[in-house]
Amino acid sequence: MRVGWAFAMLQLALPFEELPVECNFPTNIARKAPKGRYTKPVVLHYHRALDRQGRLRLSGIRLVDKSIKAVNSHLGETFGSAREGDASAARGSYGWVLAAAGVLLALATIAGALGAHVLAGRWSAGRLKIFDTAVRYQFYHSLGLLGIGLALRSRAGAPVRAAALLVVIGIVLFSGSLYALTLGAPRLTGVVTPMGGLALISGWLTFAYGMWRE
């Protein structure tokens, strides 16, 4: 491209002035240059001269390396701040999901223990069956929510985040309405249960779509 640009300028008879070499210093040939040939470069021009951290490799020429170190320091500050911001945003996208999964699993464990050791001899079989259904759905889907939170650590797409929210809503509506029914809530509360089931189904389908898309 540079050669074509130069020929075009020559063809059009455009005046140009050659800049000193320190204004476009090619770091990849620095070690091959005669000692003392280059002064401190103004612009660093590199070809595949990056290390694994994305920093410019030192050339071995003191004045040149001074500029390279200054550039590396600037890149470290710039991209370091960007990486910290990205990491913070990523933690925010999955941290609440993992926390919610932990709380819901703890509550499901408590409810299961109450059903097995406290309510078993006091409630009817039908009432205990509804309560057990609520516990099982809460436990299984909370485990799934834990998996969504772990997936969000590497895939923070909008569908996966939406899936987590739908699953939380589904657990609260589905299991919550069943708990309420066993505790004496009006039978009309049962209308909420299928809404929770629909939210759970929508959440898992959304999660599947999000994972497939990414």
C-alpha cells in the first residue's frame, strides 16, 4: 500500500518530503540496525513485535527501548482499566444469578427438611404432595439457575441474562403459589402456578437460544 501511494504521488508529480527515520521506527529490524544509527523514535512502527501480553518487545537499543517502555506503560494503563471495567461488568451480570441460586437452594433445603420432619405427621397426604412438588421444582430449577450463572461467566449475552431472570420469576411464581396453597391461601392462587411454569419454560428456551447463538 505504501509503495502504491508513493508511485501515485510520483505519477501526479506531487511534492513530498521524506521524514527522518525516527518518525517511523520499525521495531522488527531494530536489532539488525548498526549501533547508534537511530535516535529516540517519535512514532513506533512494529510488525509482529508483540509479546503474549500484547506489549511491544524491546529492541535492544537504549534510546528506542525508552520509547517502547513509555508506550507499554500507556497501553498497560489504558487496557488494564478497560479489562477491569469489563471484569466488573461481567461479575455484575452473573453475580446476582449465583447469589439468587444459592438463596433459593438454601430455602428449598429448609422447606424439604420441614416437610420431612415437621409436616409429615400433621398434614394430609394431598397437602404434603403439593408441598413436595413445590420443593422439588424449586430445588431442580435453582440448580439449573446455578448453571446459568456459571455460563454467564463466559457468555454474558442478553438472552442468557434474560433466561436467568425468567427462571427466577418462574420459581417464585410456581413454587411460591404452591407453598401459598398448602398454607391456606385461596384456591384462586392456583391460577398463578401455570404462569410460573410458563416463565420456567420460556426461561429455558431462551437459555437454549442464547447458548446456540453464541
